[in-house]
Amino acid sequence: MKSFPKPLTAEEEAYYLRRYREGDMDAKRILIERNLRLVAHVAKKYVNQGEETEDLIAVGTVGLIKAVGTFNHQKNNKLATYAARCVENELLMLFRNRKKVSRDVSLYDPIGTDKEGNEISLLDILESEKIDVIEQMQQKNNARKLQWLMEKELDDRERCILRMRYGIGREKELTQREIAEVLGISRSYVSRIEKTAIEKLREMFREEIENR
């Protein structure tokens, strides 16, 4: 595990907390950086849960940032104690969310059937070139709806990963490992984002179909 800055002394912590309460954002940065060792310590408890260490630290750091931003010195004695709970909560939320999308999902998975009883997938909708005029119009409407849902329901990183993963928009299809190298994140993180994004689209598209 990489080296992190030394923790603040009690006097230093009190000083930078006071500076931060007075609006000094540089003090906030220092409070975060000097508590990264705490994030690594908490994340170490979960290294055997199927996540890359760097991803655990990245997620835990979000908890640390929230802790520094919401710490109340009048209610909490030590920032480290409060931050450790926030970091752990963020990591536990990660694992809860992972369970919701734990099974393998793909744009190739069926979401329904066409009028002839053939299974169709989200990718079929995006790439359909049916000869039947009526069905082609329906597919085009579905494709526009799906593109709209991607813009509305997914964040920038989710859209980017799906486009690279499935060649949407005539981009070359990339593997999860290739995408990880492009974005500078781990393959497992790419996989998790892909699954989450697809699950969002599947649920929203089914709702759109059912509400027609």
C-alpha cells in the first residue's frame, strides 16, 4: 500500500479545523490529505471483498471528504473517530450497491420480445435495421427513447463506458480492461459502472414500455 502523509497532531488538527471553519479551503485540503492514512487503514479491512485496493481507497476518500465537510467539533471529540465512521459507511454503501447489480448484465440481455416472439435486447434497439417499415419505425422510436434515457439517467462516466464497451455511436468496441486503461481506473471499477448503468437503463426502459 502506498505511503500517505503523516497524520496531524491534535494541535495541528485543531488549528486547521478552525481555519476551515473560517472559510480557508486550503485548510480543508490539508485535513483531507493528512487523514488519507486513515482511509487506507479502514479500506484494508475490506481488501478480500472483491474490490481493487485503489478503488476502496477512492470510495473511502469520498467518505473522508464528507466527514471533513460535516464535522462538528462541538458534538464530536475527534475528527479521526468521526471520519472513520464516514469512510466505513461509504464503503458499506459500495458493497450494498454492488449486491443490487451483482449478476452479470449486458446490453445483449433480453428485455422483451418483438411481434413475432423473438427476444430483443437494448443493443438491438440501438442498432436495429429491420426491413418491416412499421417495426422499423417502432425500433427507431425505441432507439430515440433509449438515447434519451442514457442522457437523462446516466452520468457522463456511465455513458462514456457504455459507448466504448458496445461501440455505440460507431465507436470501436473495447474490452473492460482497455476502457480501464483509457480512463485510468481498474477493470473491476469499469465492470461495476457498466453493470449499474445497464441496470438503470433496463429498469427505466421497461417502465417506459409498460406505461405506453
